Amino acid sequence: QVQFVESGGGLVQPGGSLRLSCAVSRSIFSFDAMAWYRQAPGTQRELVAAITTGGSTNYVDSVKGRFTISRDNAKNRLYLQMNNLKAEDTAVYYCNAKSIIVSSWGQGTQVTVSA
């Protein structure tokens, strides 16, 4: 039984920034890799960024150079720094293990990029 609770979303203008946070109910050492996903209306959930326990990261091409994933082991938190936001980034953002725990999907946090 693990919970992922996302926060930090909101309404932001194009070009703006947000930092998303994910509180994990147990040690993030439990997972080989953590990830952020997003889902826009009418689309499938998409892997956005992932980070391993060793600090290696990967990103979907559309966010490379704009988003940065990080983790704070002491606080059991996962972060996604989102810069230069675009309308195409509008979605509900979720965190989870990269090896997805289906029963642990949270509500996500809504990111809306609009003028």
C-alpha cells in the first residue's frame, strides 16, 4: 500500500513556470525509478520524465530542455520543475513508480497553460 500525492499545479501563462511536488508514503528507495506522467483530455497517459535512484534521467522529447525531474530522498518527495510552459503542456500530471503501481494512481494535479 503506497500513496502518491501530487501538488503544485495551477493556471499559468505561456512561458511561465511551475514546480510540481509528489509526496510518497514510503521511502522512495523502494523504487528503482520514479516518474512523472501526464494526461490531456482525449489522450492516453504519457510518460513525461523519469529518474533512477542513481540520478539518471530521461524525458519525453517535447519537454527536453524545459523540464527537470529531481528527488529528495530525505523527504520522500519527487519534483518536476517546469519552465517555459506551453499550451501543449496542459494536462493532469501524476507521479508514480516507473514500474507503475496501478492501484496507487492519485488524483494528479492540474496544469493549465493559458493566456
